[in-house]
Amino acid sequence: MARHLFDGTGTLMRFVLRRDRLRLPIWLLSFAAISAIIALAFVGLYQNAEERQAMAETMRNPAMTAMVGPGYGLDNYTVGAMTAHEMLLMTAVVVGLMSILLVTRHTRTDEEDGRIEMIRSLPVGRLSNLLSILLVLIGANIVLALLTAFSLTVLGIESMDFEGSLVYGSALGASGMIFAGVAAVCAQLSPNSRNTLGLSIAVLLFAYMIRAIGDVTNEALSWISPLNWILRSEAYVNNYWWPILMTVAGALLLMVLALYLNSIRDLGSGFLPSRPGKGKASKSLLSPFGLALRLQRTGLIAWGAGILLIGASYGSVLGDLESFFEDIDLMQQMIAQSAGFSLTEQFIPVLMAVMAILGTIPVLMAILKLKTEEKNGRLEHILSRAVSRNRLMGSYLAMAIVTGFIMLSLAALGLGLVGNAMMEEQLPLGMFYSAGLAYLPAMLAMIGVAMLLIGWAPNAASTVWLYLAFSFFVIYLGGLFQFPEWVAKLTPYGYVSEIPIEEMDFLNAGILIVVAAVLMMIGVIGFNRRDIGR
Amino acid sequence: MTVLRTIGLTKKFGDFAALNGVNIEVGEGEVYGFIGPNGSGKSTTLRILLGILKATEGRAEIFGKDSWKDAVEIHKRVAYVPGDVNLWPNLTGGEVIDLFIKLRGGGNLDRRQELIRKFDLDPTKKCRTYSKGNRQKVALIAALSSDVDLYILDEPTSGLDPLMERVFQEYVIEAKKQGKSILLSSHILSEVEKLCDKVAIIREGRIIETGTLKELRHLTGTILLVETREPIPALEGFKGVSGIQQKGQALSFQVDAGEVDQVIRYVSQFGVIRIESSPPTLEELFMRHYEGTGQAVESGAGGES
Ligand SMILES: Nc1ncnc2c1ncn2[C@@H]1O[C@H](COP(=O)(O)OP(=O)(O)OP(=O)(O)O)[C@@H](O)[C@H]1O
Ligand SMILES: [Mg+2]
């Protein structure tokens, strides 16, 4: 009997691989390539042990701990230790994201579009679809581990031996597996694919934040987060395997739980039953903007709470930062020395930049929702009524701008209020707020890019995420890698004034706004000229 | 007066021509049926008429205005029900109906209530939980509660049960009485036959037949059912005779309009016991167009993914 639950799994696995025959190799190869490139970059940037040791001192600072995880091997900061310590966490988060996206795509998205129903009507086991995608992801993450280990070993860097590389790669793979498990469970709990994605990413961000707070304040807290577990593998220094095994075990448990939940759930529903709603629409729903707002309300609240939390946790770090800087005043990277500002103040723009880029995620989601609506065949309803395309796109634009404004405000308030509570020397709240809102023009430019794509190349619209990832990479790591100035200028975030250490540069902000407006206008023109389809 | 017309409408998706010079014309107060096999271009035509797709060549006009450029103006007086109705899973049916009515620029609230009652829809349920027929009802109720001059309906009764189908037909007849125009694509030929004044048959993006049902029938000829004492020899080869079928003792076949006289003369030689004639049903007309040319089967390819 039970055997029949899994009939056809092999065939479905091949089918998953067939559908992702490009997507999957691209993901896996990029991880291997980026890991290798970064290790090489570290070799080039830090010529000798002294330079690396200086970096190690910087890494002792609590803000860095919050960002990349607790330091280890800092006394002998080899290139291997440096790569693992500074890159593992961020890469693991992105690997987790990959797993989440892939699992959601093959579970709830397929289910929502009715494809699973077709498959289930064939002589295929009830759990075969979920099992096949989970097996594919386990396999993919093993391949990821081996590829990364291989690509790091062949670099021939002295401190990067095969065992260390294998630990590093496996830590990434384990993180991929556990978040595949998380997404699989979320897919059973949520009523649709959008919520699955939202819930899984929320878990991922929560895992990151709780670890950040825990690492700085109370280590016990960090153990809730699987991201903390993999960091404990301490690749290239101690090469512990147990944290990796523990993570893989956790992943398998989650997967079994997901299969169980899947077996007791009805197709097309989650565990929360659908309650009856209003028979009549409230006034606020009755416009394209009202609809856009209503569709994204829950997401907006969730992201707002998340950003506020992130701001608050960075704020709580500011206090520690203050006392830390009192002991050591050696900051060479990340923060350029500039006279007249406390080091805490110099840190604020760095934190704001990270939060602004994170806050751009819901902003882009808001504008790209237009594309999702089109794909789901729902724009047809709107456009066949007395609504112009300008008004339609304008509503989503307004929604995106409002979202951006809210995100920046919450980030700045969280950082400022909690920061001031933690620090002995208070900073004006208005300064925090302007440091945050200074990023609004950059967000507008990102919206402009998204609109340009929606108007002219709707099928490529999601490439704007790549641009955001690139921006994050450049802004976040630019300081570490001492990238030349012009690299940062390739993203709109590179033109934002770093308040409070810089004056607000209204010219730059104005230029960003003009560029954004032009991009938006071109996007609207394209949207007005093309077919609305799937 | 012409309410809607297309002139040489052509639509290409890449290299594939979904429409190839389509001409249709709907007059005021007319119910116009639009039929054709799957993938023949019905929905594409309707979408162009609504300014959702842009024609590659040709013109599409409603109320004398260009359906692409003046879309918003036109839509104030048009109600549309799309081919597949996808709704927002987390809004209720009632909310969606209100939104649709409002976006057109208002409608009649009493009528909304009446339609919800007649179509037997629970407006407090989330769209996620609606069956296909219920989603269809949401779109229909929203369309029928607006006071417009033209209805464009893409397979409006797909998914409706026979009772609901009848409710829908009543509303169409009522709208027609009020002098409104309706363009209706459908696969249910008995429905088209019952409701429509004029019919266009489209195939592979070309209109292959259009006119009133009477004209189409006249073109096609008559169905004869004949029972004779002696068997009728060589009927297969007889000019103007097609679709011969044995029906019990009798033979049924179709006779082209101009050949009826000749055929009856020939048949009468064999001792007629019974003879019945009937106009062809739309279904017979339709089948003739697709079977007669012998390549009906391959034309159904395609469909969006
Ligand atoms: N966006 C698109 N891209 C490419 N081809 C398309 C697109 N939309 C429609 N087609 C093709 O155009 C043709 C006409 O499609 P259309 O939807 O108009 O058919 P239809 O007559 O409404 O069929 P049905 O009776 O099945 O609803 C089909 O062959 C379809 O594959
Ligand atoms: Mg159709």
C-alpha cells in the first residue's frame, strides 16, 4: 500500500530536471564560480599576513559579527579563514533562497496552476511530486557542495586545502537542504504559492536576524538558527563536520514532516480553512490602486514588521559598537576615516545601505505584481473596463513608491529609536530619518528599471532582481574589497549621500529622480504599445 | 447602424498568423454568434476588439472608434466576459463584482442583487473556493449588471449548468429586446442557434462563412430523409448530394440548394414511401464545413500555455 504513495517518483524527477535543465546548472555553477572569484580576490587584495591581520581586527567589531557571523581563526587570519568567515553566511543565505525558489516553483505554483492535478490523475503516487522535487534538491545541493569544494581546491591557494573546501562546500549544501525543507513545510501550510514564498523567506530572514542578535548579545539565542549551525563548521580552521551533519539531519526531518503534512492535506488548500468574507466591497477597494493595495496588504505589513525588526536589531548593535570603538580605534576597511564624526556615526550609512537594499525587495515586488497579474490573466478584467493602461501602471507605481517610503521610514526609526536607547551619546532622530529617506531616489531608479522591463521586455522583467543582487554585492562588499569608486557608481545606491558623514547632495538625488522618471516614462510608453497576454 | 466592425484584421504572434484578414460586422440590436474550432482565433479577435491585443494589420472599431486608441472611451459602454475567468483568490465574489462594476463607471445595485439571486451565487465566498462555473457566474453578473450598449462574451456559458444556461439566455433575450448588441463566441451550437441573428464561422484565422442563419441554411441546402420501396442506386455520385446516412429503413442526406429539384425527381423513380425535409441544424452546417473539406482535424492545433 504505502509503496504506491511514491509510484512514479523517478519519472517525475527526470521531468523536474528536464524543466530546470538550464535554471539548475546556472544556479550551481554561479555559486562555484563566485566562491572561487572571491577567494582569488582576497588573495589579490591582502598581499601579506599583516594586512589580513588588520582586517581580522576589524572583524572583531560587533557590527561585523552581526553581519557575517562570529569570528574564528582571527589570530591567524589566512585567506581560507577569511573567505570562509566573511563569505559563508551570505552565500548560504543565497543558497537557501535558491532552494526556496525552486521548491515553491515545483510545489505550490504548479498546484495553483492546476498542473499537479493533471499529474495526480495519472498512475502516480500521492506524495511522488513532493518527494521528487525534494530528492532533486538534495541531489542538487550535494552537487553544489562538490562543485564548490572542487573549484576552491583547484585554485591552489595555500591555506585552502581539499578538506576545508569540502567542509565549506558542504556547509553551503546543507544550508540549501535545510531551506528546501523549510520551503516544503511552508508549501503545505500556506494557501498559495505567494504565501509559501513569503513565509519561507520570512523564516530565512528570521534565521539571519536571530543569529545576528544572538551573536552580539547572547549566544544561546543563535542556536535557534540553522544558519548559525553551519557557521560553526569553521571551515579551513577547525573543519568540524558535526554542525553540517546536524543541519542535514534537520533538513531530512523537515522533509519528512512536509511529506506527512502533504499526505493529510487536500490538493489546492492549506491548513488554514478559508473563511467567508464580505459580500460587498468596501469603498477603499474600488479602484486599481485600492485593488493593488488590497492584494499586497499582508505582504506590506509583514515586510514592514521585518524591516523594523532589522532596523531595531542593528540599532541594538550600535550600543555595543560604541563601547567597542572606545577600546579599539582601528578601522581600516568598511569605514573610511573622516574627521569630526564618531565611528558610530560613520557606521550608520553602511547599515542604512544594507537596509535600503533589503527594503527594495518589497518595492520591486509591488511593481512586478503588475506582471504577475498579467501572467495570471487578471489584467484582462481591469483593462476591458474603463481603466487606461496609464492609470493601471500608475497605480502599481504609486503602490511601489508608498512601499519604499514605508520601508525606509521604518528602517530609520527602528535603527534610531533602539540605537538611541542603547547608546550613551544620543544622536538626533531626524538625522537617522534623513539618512534613510536619502535612499528613496535610488529606490525610484530601481522601480524605473523594473517598469522599463515590464513595458518592453515583460518576460525578462525578473532580471531586475539580478541588478538588485549586484547592487547588494557591490555596496555590501565594496568596502571589504576596496572596489574602485566607479564600480559602486554602476548602481543607483552608489549615488546616495552617506548621511551623516556627508551632506545631503541634492544634485545627485535630483539626477537620480530624473533618470528614474525617464525610465518610468519609457516603461509606460512600452506598456501602452504592447499586447497584454500571458 | 454598425456597432462593431473589423476590417481585414490580421494578428501575428511571431511568425504564426492567428488571424488572417478577419471581417465581421455587428449591427445595432443584433446578436452575433462567432463560432469555430479550438484555436481558430475567436478569443484573439475579441481581445483585439477590447484593445488588450494590438492588431498587426487591419482595423477594429466599436461605436465608430478605434478599439486600440480609444479603448477607455469604448469600454464605458461595453461589457466583456473573458474566455477563462481567473479571479483573485483572496477576494470574495461580491467584492470582485463590485470592483468590476465600479471600474466600468457604475452600475445598478438592485440589478446586482437580482442577478446574484437568479444565478444562485454565494458572494461571501473567497474566489479561491469557487468552482469553474461559479467563477464564470461572477464575470457574468458583473457584465450583466452594467448598463451598456454592447456585450462581448467569450464562451459565456462554459461551465454553467443547464439551469444557469437558461437564466443566461433569458438575460440575453431581454438585452436584445432593449436594443442592445451582443457578440458571442460559443461552442454550444444549439445556444447560438437559439439566440443569434447572425453567425460567422471562423477557421484558422479566416472567416469562412457569415450571414443570417437563414442565409447560411439556404446556401447549404436541405436535409432529406427518404424511404423508398426499392433501394436507390448511385446516390453517392449524384450531383449536390452529401452526407448520406442509413437511418433505419430510410436514408438521410444533404442536398445542395440548387439541386433539390433534380434529386427529388431521381428519387421518386424508386417508389417513395416517406419523405421528410428539414433545414440543416447549425451543427450540421458546422460539421459540413469541417468535414466537407476533409482537413478539419488538423486545424485544432495550438492553445496558449
Ligand atoms: N500570446 C500568444 N502567443 C502565441 N500564439 C498565440 C497567443 N495567443 C493565442 N495564440 C494562438 O492563436 C490561435 C488562436 O487562439 P484563440 O485563443 O483565439 O483561439 P479560440 O478560437 O479562442 O480557441 P478556443 O475555442 O479553444 O477558445 C491559437 O492557435 C493560439 O495558439
Ligand atoms: Mg477562446
